[in-house]
Amino acid sequence: MAIQIQHLNKFIGKQHVLRDICLTINDGEVVGLLGPNGAGKSTLMKIMVGVWDATDGSLQVPETIGFLPEQNPLYEDMYVREYLRFFVELRNQSSKPLHSTPYTLYQQVEDLIERVGLQREANKKIGQLSKGYRQRVGLAQAMIGDPELLILDEPTTGLDPNQLEDIRALIREMGEQRTIILSTHILQEVKQMCTRVVIINHGEIKVDKPICEIEDLEETFKQATKNE
């Protein structure tokens, strides 16, 4: 299995943000993580990637994780190829480097650029790119090291229709090779890309089902997130 979470709780001050979360996600699943603002989705993802610690409970995740946060933090004065090379080099300086020779270091960067369709933009400054291409840069960074698990927080927010379809297609392609957790407010996106739906409200899991078992996702979401 890719993820095993047992009785996980998170307090921020006196606020009980996550309540007794139990969740198992198997290798190769593409999971849509849904919920209203403040439901606890981003908190759960940040705990999965190690940004925050849980207050209590247990968590097992893969050794390699790629993360694209909602606010995609990019160095806009850097060129695309320069930016990706910088982060590949940082990753190679970690305790478990990806490869060892300069050639393979160069090849990693070129492979990432090709994988996310940035060939024509590789010599541009990130600040010159459209929102869609900036998201591609963020996805490329998240893919460094070919992670077993990819966690994407609102990856299509603010994209125009053409950019939206391009990024969705890219995510679908990535989902053929790894486990993905996708947080989004767009229910149609979940229908198109995900194999499973997890709905969180008030810090609790309200729904956890394969997408094929949900006849009406809009109604399921409405019922799961109504005020109690």
C-alpha cells in the first residue's frame, strides 16, 4: 500500500483541525480529496509530506513524495531549465542522491522538461510564463526523483479552458505510473481523473468510495458537506 493512516489527529492551538483520520491508499490509485474551505484537506496533505507533524496517530507514506502546493512557489527571475537544474542538484545532494554523473544530471532535467511539455519554454524566465506553464514547472519540480506518490493541491486553479485540459491530461498521464492525491474544488475534474473519492468535512472523513460506486458526485458532496 502507498499510504496507511491510523487515528490521526491535528490540533492547531485549540482548534481540532483533523479528527481521527483513518485512511488506506493503495499503489496506483488516483484519489480525489474533496471538501469545503477549512475542511482540513491542505492540513492533511502537509502532514503527509512532512511539512507539519500530526498531534497524534500513525502515518506511513512512501519514501519518495512529490508535492505541488496550492500557491506554487517559483523563483520568477530564474530560467526554466536553470530552475529545474537547481532543484535536481539539491535533490542529488541529499542523503540518497538520484544519480552520480554530470551527464545523468543534465539528462534528468531534459527528461523533466520533455515530460511536462516545456521544451519551447525552457530558455524563458519563469516570470514570463503563463499560469498554465508555471503549473507545468511546478509539476516538473514535484516529479524530481520520479516519486512513488504525487500530492497536488488545487493544481488547476486559475487556468483558462485550454490550459485546464492540458494540465488534466498531464495529470492523467502521470497517474498511470504512480499514486496521486489530488485536492480540488472542481467535481468534474474528479470524475475525469480519479479512481477514488475521499470527502472531508469539519476535519472528518465523510465519504471514501471508488468513483465507480458514486452515481451522483454532486449530490454526494452536498450531503457530505452540509452543516450538521
